[in-house]
Amino acid sequence: MHGESRISRLRHGALSWELLHDLNEPGRFIEVVVDESWTDHLRRFDRVTASELSLRDRKMEFHIASEPPRVTRYVMESTIKRRS
């Protein structure tokens, strides 16, 4: 199923995708999606397809906590200086 997630994210414009397993919390997985910009990231949520909804529902079957999964977003600031 993680292969389907990767393909779906990349097909919709993500630059990269990874699934990390938190060694401190064995039941916790972290999906890392890198987008070109914050705007591109937000745009992806406006273009949800039926197959993506189906994939999300299948992934949610693995969620065992009583509350929904926590979503945390981070923005990476480039440390590379651009030449003008």
C-alpha cells in the first residue's frame, strides 16, 4: 500500500515521498511529502480523485487510535543562497 501512496503523491506533483517508521513509537508512521511550494502542496487537496479517497480509506483501516491521525506540516526554508 505504501507503493500506491508514493505513486499517487508523485503523480499529483510531489517532488519526493517517504514513509518513516518512528522507532520511539513502534505504531507510528510518518509520511514525508516534498512539494515545490506551499501553494502546490495546498493545491493537491483541491484535486482529490476517487482513487485517492479509496486509498485514504484503506489506509485508515490500519489506524487503531480512538482519535483521528494527527497531521503536522513543516515548511523547509532553503539554506542555499541564490545568485542574482
